[in-house]
Amino acid sequence: MASDTSEPATTTVSRSRRRRGRSDQTHKPQRASNYRQITNSLALTEPFSDDQVAAIHQQALRVLQELGIRVLLPEGRAFFKSAGARVDEETQMVYIGADIVEAALASAPKSFTLRGAPGADRDLPFGGRSLVFGPGAGCPNASDLDRGRRPGTLRDFVELTKLTQSFDVMGLNVPIVEPQDVPLKNRHYATLRAQLQLSDKPPFIFARGREQVEQGFEAIRLARGLSQQDFEAEVWATTVINSNSPRQLDIPMTQGIIDYARYKQIIIMTPFCLSGAMAPITIPGALLLSHAEALAGITLAQIVRAGAPVVYGAFSSNVHMKSGAPVFGTPEHIKTNFGAGQLARLVGLPWRSGGGTAAPWPDVQADYETQMSVWGSVLAGANLIYHAAGWLEGGLTLSYEKFITDLELLQTLAELANPIAFDEDELGFAAIAGVQPGGHFFSAEHTMQRFATQFYEPTVSDWSNYGQWQDKGSIKTTQRARNIWQDRLANFQAPRLDNTAVGQALDYMQACEDAGGAEAVS
């Protein structure tokens, strides 16, 4: 909507004078917005009754005990068997008793803190009403207006890591795009180098084999200047574990659970249950399967090492029944998120949700689907929301321009999540008393004390009227987003880090790479 530039009927201060008054301030105060540690104070949406949530949980326990889950890694089956689960080695099926699951839930921490670089003020609390946004992750392609859509490269990964670092509302690093120009056996070195050199936010390591994971942990330990004991005493890294719905844990994912649990680093246990495809077509049915698979992975982590930090993951949506393609931002996607939040609170764990869009281009569809899915995740009480910026095509592409336009949404949600200041001065009775009927508040003392910092200032939105917009070149939103990301990259400054410690990590990874790298496990 265009700005209303009409004057109040009884104005006593001219518009030009007001503008001069503001522009004369050579030291304009800056609005203080803490996007680094966000607390969600909004009322949560809970469509299911307590009895219905309990029924889903009980049926999930029944699925694990009676129907079981296939675990392809022998080591994983051995851990389950050691805890008392029934294992059929011929079929690779594991049948997990409710008592085993409940014991695991009792030992899993209800909250913890993910650490950024020491002294960087990038620590992220997980649990309760904490809220963390992460950009789109795992995209095989990247796109922008100048270079088009293309397979992801290391250059893309580096640039997008810089953009993630540049905006506080992005809380942590993720595997934002796959650098397909780097061999898999060396890819973890390349992506971790970028994260440790260009960012002070917590890093991510793919679970693609024990050697890769352990090398990644060692590099983080060196870069953060930690002893092995100190590394395992805190949480420094994350990974996402996806079950193969329905009811299967493959070899690399099972090994990832074991490896991360041993070192007490965060496992984000996330089934990817698409209603009508890999899960029942109904919302309660999809929630039931997703819950059962999440509980299986969480249970394995606690069997490996009690107290290992786990995040209950839920990223379920539906498919387009005419094509089988996954879709996001749908009513079913949002309702499933609401239910997942209730289940996470039932078991008392921090939980991860996800935004997303099926749109192939950063247009209106992409924006409203992302808005609905992320907004639904916030109202569902998610502690971590993946795919909150830049995600296109159901995760096939990471768009630079959409990364920027989505930031506007996330910063707005962060502002909404924070409690509203409320005291006698905020209530404004004195301000109302000081303005005559039919007057205005432009020059009121209450306004003058706050005008420079009271309102949210957009990153990419243009609040000009049509004529002003034309005078500035008629630059559309996506074009403004392009200008913003290009400017941020051109002027990027790496954060202050312990260069000696980071250098040791880089030397270590180079030595590992020179020795032949580490093969990924499939």
C-alpha cells in the first residue's frame, strides 16, 4: 500500500520542517533489535486435545513395539539389542519396547545451549520458548538473477555462508547448498573451512561417515581452542538425521546418530513424512508415523550415550496427488506442524520444524507459501525452523534474492515474538493529554523521544508511493534484493576470530585432505 502523504487538518508543523528536523540529526539513534537470541512470547496454536496427542504418542509406541523399524547398520541393531529391544537379524527389523523409549526420553536433555565462537555472542539456547531461524539447507542448485539456476558450487556455498553471517536473524550455519564441484571425500573440508573462517555462528557437519564426522569435530575443537574434554562438555555442532520413511534408518543416518551421540553434539532427528506418499494421507496418520520414527532415532542416541542432546524433528507436508511432488505452505503442512509442536511438548524436547515452498521462482507464490509455513511453525512453538530463507522448488534450489526477501519475514516474526513493552510511559496517557482534539502527534514530546527507534525499518521493502517509486527507477522487490545481497558480499568483513586457533584447524584439514580425504558412506 502506498504511504498516505496527506496532512492532518490542523497541522501546525509543516511536512518540510519535520523532514528538515529529522535530517539535521547527525547522530541518529539506531533501533535496538536483538535477533541473536529470540524468545517466542506468542500464544501457541494447539488444534489437538490432550487426549488426542496422548493417543498419537501411545500409538507411536505401539508402532515401534509391534511393527518395528528396519535398521540397516549392524552396529545400530546391536545398540538397540543391548538395551533390550527385540532384533531380527534376517529382516534387520528392530522392535523397541515402550519402556526403552520412555527411558530414553527421561535421559534426553530438555534444554541446552549451542555454542558459537568463544566471545562472539552467538550462543543459541534450545528449549522452552527459544526460537532460532536457519536458512534453506541441502539444496543441490543455486540461483540468482544474474547467473541463473545452476548446480551448486563451492563459490555459492562461500557466498551464502557470508550472507548467513551478515544477518543476525539467521542463527546458525546449515549445509545451505551442495558444492558439487568438490568431491564428496573432500567436501566436508571445503564447507567447514568456509564456516570456520567466515562465520562465528555454530557450524554444521553432514553425517556422511564416521571419519568425516570425527575429522569435522576435531577441526571445530581446534578452531575453538578447546580440549577434548571441553569439546564434549558443551554443544558446538549440529547435524540433521532423516529417517527413510516409512520405518527405516539407513546406514549413514544410523551411523550419524551414533557418532554425534558419542561426542554429545546435536542430533536433529527429522523424519520427512509426506502425506499420501511416504506416510498415511491423513494428518493424524502422518503425525503418528513421524512421531514413531523420531522416537526411534532419539532412543538410539540415548542408548549410545545418555544425555546426548537431541532435537525432536518434524518436517511433514503433503504431496500434490496429481504429480506426486512435495508441496509446502499448505493447510495440511501447517496443521501437521501444529500437531508436531504438541507432540514435542508432550515428550518435553526442543523441536525443529521447517518452512518451505514448492514455487520454482522467487515470486508471490514463493513468498506466501514460505510465509504461511514459517508463521505456522512459529505459532506451533518450534525452537528451530529450517528452510526459513531462500528455499525454492521444495528444496531443489537456493535463491539468493529469496534469501533476502525472506529476511524481511523473519525479522518481522522476530519482532512479533518479542514481548510488547508496557509501562505507564508506554501507555501514553500524558502524550494523549498533551495533544488537542483534531491535532497530531508528529511533534509531541512522546513522539520526538522515540521516532528514530520506535518502528521497525525494513531491509528490502520500499514504502514509497507510486510516484516516488518511479522517480527512484521503478526497482522491483526482487531487484532490490539482488542489490542488497551483492552489496553485502562486496562489503563483507569476516568476524573477529582467534586466527591462530582457526589456522590450526585449517592446517589439520589440509593434512587430512593431502592424505586422501575421507570417503562418504552410502
